Amino acid sequence: MTILSILEPVLLVVILAIALFQVQKRLNTISNGLGTLGFALETVEHQHLRPLRKLVDDINGPLNTINATLPGIAAKAALVVRKAGGK
């Protein structure tokens, strides 16, 4: 009975050590994969997305102007409808 009392905690520590070692290996693998993914995403951003920034700004400028004028146009259209329809 005494041998089992000593052997049980030792076996538990060994099993936990093995499990922690497996977790460490898996986390290292994940870390390497995330590093590779981060580098790849940085490359895509630098080569493909940054050059588009100016084009997006060139498009958004006129769209913002149009968007700012829409409430005035809507108000004038509502006024025309009221005058034309007598409402």
C-alpha cells in the first residue's frame, strides 16, 4: 500500500510533464505558423493594399461630396413634390 501511495503521485507528475511537453510542442508549432501568416499578410498589405490607398481616397472624395449634397437635394425634391401635388 505504501508503494502505491508513493507511485501514484510520481506517475501523476510524469503524466502531467508529458502532457505539458506536448502542449509546449503544439504551441511552438502554432507560434511558427502565426509568424509565417503575419509575414505573409504584411507582404500582401505592402504589395497590394497600400498602392490602392490613393485610389480609394480619389474615389471617396467625390463620393463624400455627393453624400453631403444629398440632404439638400432631398429637401428641394420634397418641396417640389409638395408644390406640384398641393400637399
